[in-house]
Amino acid sequence: MSARPPLNLGQPVQALTTFLTHPAYFWHVAALVLAGDAVLTQLIIWFVPYTEIDFSTYMEQVAVYDKGERDYALLTGSTGPVVYPAGHIYIHSLLSYLTSGGEDRFLLQEIYAALYFACQLLAVLIYRTAGGVPNYVLLLLAGSKRLHSIYVLRLFNDCWTTLGMMASVLAFAKRDYTIGSALFSMALLVKMNAILYFPAILLLLFQSMGIVDTLLQCLTLILPIQLLPALPFLLYNPISYLSSAFDLSRAFLYKWTVNWRFVDEETFLSGRFSQLLLTAHAGMLGVFLLEKWTKKDGGLGELLGRGLKKWTKGTQVVKPTADYIVTVMFTTNLIGVAYARSLHYQFYAWYALQIPFLLWRTPYPVPIKLAIWAGIEYAWNVYPSTMLSSAVLLVGHTLLLGGVFFGDANGKAELKPPSAKNAQVKAPAQKVE
């Protein structure tokens, strides 16, 4: 670690600049941001009215479960049956027990405040592990009005999936792929949006473990975590559980969407539009895979070739950095969000804490990076969404994705691909920008 330069309070501008930019003061800034945000969150709980949207339905659904019902289609509330996997039921059954069926609203909000703090802390740990982000960027983590609302004023279940996925990303960044895979599956057990990370997870496992161990990880860890907690429902009525918890045909209402508001409702709800977005989603993943994520290993063809020759060994030539791992996982999630047909307001929790990190993987000057962050934040705070807010969101996503692609798509500490001569002999030196 670099030596900590002294802060000359006689030159306040220079001292502040050093404090906000020098890596030696990262944890000082992080501590202030986390403490300040914790105080802000408490003020929001005390002085901003709670808004009921889905949580009462969660409580009604688990009340049916707590009475002994195991047919998933019959776990219903005022807005319909449960449409999330078994983890959702278990979490909210526990919350119902702790808060007298959801009646203790203050305790609920405090639990979600702790959940929010845990997600923030995980984001800070990820940023520190990956590196390449100035200290002052941490201020953006606490700057989202919508994110505070999602956690402590709305109590959405998306927050629990975010906790699991941020923990998973951190585990992957530390190259603990077993823990990372388990946490991914736990997050997926709460809400299906965690599946957006799966392409990145498959790539990272294949690069690090090879074909055999990747399949074993999926079949003996990820899949059992999905199945075992769901056994009470699967044994009672498997079709009911699978069709409700993993309903891939579920269509979201046009009136709630944050994105694509400038598309007419008929087109928005059409199967053709859905197929177009799904194709674009897969295509963008393919572009990053071919042109960025496998370049350091000689390209996708060589990566696959090595995997087919040595089934039980990792396929990468160069050991992936934590920066590369985090950038790939965050980018994969962003691609899924950018090409989703419908984004509801609570979905901002899926990637809000990742946007500042990705912005610092783009080549844009700082004012442009901040403008993109502000534009995306603006779009998520316009209710109901408008043609303008949806257009701003689309532009923000496009600029962010394009910036990562033409910037540091493999992380700022990108490793150059080895030459044919020394590929098997010596890994190239790491270039840090």
C-alpha cells in the first residue's frame, strides 16, 4: 500500500483533493460516506412517509404459507399469487414472525435500513477489491433518492436479491468461486433477476476451472440450492411451483414501466418486441465476449479449444484480476437491464450501486461521467415515467455500455494477451493505468 501523504490543513483545497483521491484515504472516505448515509437513512425513516405497494401482499402470501398451504398457486395476496422462488417465502415468513405479521412497521424499516447498509458496505468492499476508482466516487453510492426509497420506504424483495448478488460478486472478485456460486444461487432463490449474471458466472467458471468443474459447480451446488429449499412445494405440486416461481412468459404492465415509454403500448406488449430485445441482449453479450472478455486469452476460439483439450483445467492463459471479474459481472448485469422489456421502479436496486464503478471504466471525462449518473438517476425518479425520462434512461444506458466497451471492458488493470511464443511460458506483466 502506498504511504499516506499528510493533509496540510493550511492548504485546504490541496488537502481535500488528496483526501478524496489518494488510495491511502479510501477507508477514511468510505467510513464517512457509510456513517453519513446511515444517518440520512434514519432521517428518511423518521420524516418521510412510508408508501405501501407490495409488502402487504408479501405478508398475505406468507400468512397462507404459515397456515400450511404448499400449493404455490394458492399462496395468494391482494395483488395475486406469489411469483417468486421459495427463498422469497422463507425470508418474508421470518419477517412476518419478527414483526407481528408486518404490523411493526418501524422494526421492518430498521431491518431494511440494515439491509441497505449491508449492500452499501459490500459495494465499498467490491470497489476496494477491484480498485481503479477514486475515493470521491463513493459519494455517489449514497446519492440516490430512489434507492433509499426502494429499501426503507417501499420494502421491496429486490433488496434481498441485491444483497446476495453483491456478496456473490465480492466472493468471485476474491476468487472464491464456490462461495460466489452458492451466493448467486441463494440470490436467484429470492428473485429471478439474478439470472442476468449467469452468462458471466459461466464464463468465469469456465476460464478458471474448465468444463468438468464448471458443470459440477452447476449440478452439485447451484442447482441443489434451487431445489432443496423448494422441495415442500415441488413434492406437493411441481408444476405449480415452477410455473409460478420461474414464469418466463410473465408480461409487465405498460403503465408501470420506467423504460420504453416512447414506444406505444401495443408494440411494447407484442411478442415481436420482446423477441427483438432478447436477440439484442444475446447479441450484445456476444459482442463483449468475442471482442473484449476473451481477448486476453487469445480469443474465444482458442479459449474453447483449450477447454476441449483439457477438460479438468482452467482455460485462461492469464489469471483474471479482481477488476476484470467485477467489470465482467457488472457489465453482464447492465446488459440485461438495458435490454429488459420492462423496468419497474424497484428494479433500480438491481444495478444502482454498480453504475459509479462502471462509469469509471469508461474513457469519458469526469463531468460526462457525472452527467450520465445524474441522467440515469433522474429517469428513475420521474413518476410516472414520460417519453423524455425513458429516452434519458436509454441514452444513459447506451453511453454507459458504449463507454465500457471502448474503455476498460476487462478492467482498468487490463492484461495484454500473450504472444504465441511465450503464452505457455510466462504471463505478461500487469499494466495498471
